[in-house]
Amino acid sequence: MHTPSILVSALALAQAAAAAPSAMPRQAPANCTNVQVFVARGSLEEIPGRQGKLVDAVCKDMPAGMTCGSTDIQYPATFDAYCKSVGSGVAFALKAVEDYAKACPDSKMVLTGYSQGAHLMGDVLSGAGGLIPNQNCTQAKTAPLAADAVKKVAAVTLFGDVRHTGNQTYNLAEGAGKSGILPRVGAQLKDLNVHSNKIHSWCNGQDPVCSSGNDMDQHLTYFDQFTPDAAAFIKSKL
Ligand SMILES: *[C@@H]1O[C@H](CO)[C@@H](O)[C@H](O)[C@H]1NC(C)=O
Ligand SMILES: *[C@@H]1O[C@H](CO)[C@@H](O)[C@H](O)[C@H]1NC(C)=O
Ligand SMILES: *[C@@H]1O[C@H](CO)[C@@H](O)[C@H](O)[C@H]1NC(C)=O
């Protein structure tokens, strides 16, 4: 049977197009977004917690054609068995971020954490593990986020961080010069600070968690105070 050559070319093109997805690297989820926000909630919050407001602010008004989504870090977020809670959050986040970077190589990632969630997101970047004296427990050792994934992380926002360390270049708000419950020292501080230019960390001056203060309300209001600033920072890094 004679087939017009124009139709043959069209068929070949259609087949090439159909074949293309399986030739793509890894198994990219059909819904890889341009911007994916990984959210680690604070202690005792329900998913997504107070940071839901920030995710909404980041994802609304994306430039035309850009898609945005979020992934909640699944972990207990309890004070009980704190080392297990935060350690399992670090492990979940490391895997989720590394897997996403492989499956969606063209996506940019944002990491955000509040309170215990800020502790774990910082640990994802710095590597972690060791004694947490005020909880009298030992957190499992983990390596820093793999370099291939780090490259895809555009911005990191932390709020009321358990591991807030005074006078770091990325500290913001009145608690900037103060340290929290478990400040970073040594290699963990050095390894976090490799990423200084991607990080903003907000700490209120009387927050008991990040600045050794005594006003719990100051720990609970970050997303009423700083959501627009944080969303603007994130967008500036995309
Ligand atoms: C894709 O969308 C589904 C359904 O909304 C969701 O469960 C899944 O986590 C998404 N995958 C990614 C990589 O965003
Ligand atoms: C800390 O934990 C250890 C082992 O579980 C226990 O023996 C010790 O009494 C605890 N110390 C404090 C101050 O709670
Ligand atoms: C931060 O710097 C100020 C001014 O030098 C100093 O008073 C404060 O103790 C420092 N904070 C910490 C946690 O070292």
C-alpha cells in the first residue's frame, strides 16, 4: 500500500513524541512543579500548620505558566521522644527532597520549617546527630543533603528555630543576636553556613524557643508578622 510521505513523517513524529516520556530521566511525576515547597510543621501542629499561610503566599501569583506545590514532611512533631521525632523528620525530609530533585530535575525547591520543623530543616542542610541535653536524648546521626539536591534548593526559611544561633548573617527580627534552646556550634554551624545566602531565619526577641525569651505568644505569631516578607524573599530567589 502506498502511503504519502507527508503522512509517514507525521506518524514518525507522533511516535517520537509518544516515546519521549519514557526516555526522560527517572520517573518524573506527571505533576512535577516549577516550584515545590517542602514544609516542616512545628511541634504539635496539624499538617500543614501555620506555614500553610506562607505556602499560599508563595504559590499565588506565580508568573504565567509556572506551577507551584508543596510537600509536608511527615513526622510526629512531638515533644515526647523529641530526638526520635526530630530525627525521623530529618530522615523523611532528606529522602523527600533528594527523591524530588532526581525525579523533577528542572524544579526549584524551597525548604521551610517552624519551631521543631526549623530544627529539622536546618539539620537537613547541616547534617545532624548527637546529644540534645535539655531533652536528655541522642538524635540519630545524618549526613547533610546530597550535593545534587542542594543545587536545586533555591531558598530556606526558618521561624522560631530551636537551633537558632545568635548573630548569623541570615538572622532577622529582634532575636537576631540571641541563641535558642540548642544553638549550633562547630561543624554543624559551619556546614549550615555554607548555605547562608539561601537562608532567612526569623526570631522574635522574647521567643522562648529561639531567643531564650519568656513570651510564648512571640513564638506563635510569625506567620501573622512575616508571611509577606518571607514570600517576597522566596520569590526573589526563584
Ligand atoms: C502529584 O499530585 C498528587 C495528587 O495531587 C500528589 O499526591 C503527589 O504528591 C504529587 N506529586 C508531586 C511530586 O508533587
Ligand atoms: C537521662 O537519661 C538516662 C538514660 O535514659 C537516665 O539514666 C538519666 O537519669 C537521665 N537524666 C536525666 C537528668 O533525666
Ligand atoms: C551577638 O552580638 C552581640 C553584640 O556583639 C553580643 O552582645 C551578643 O552576646 C552576641 N550573641 C551571641 C549569642 O553570641
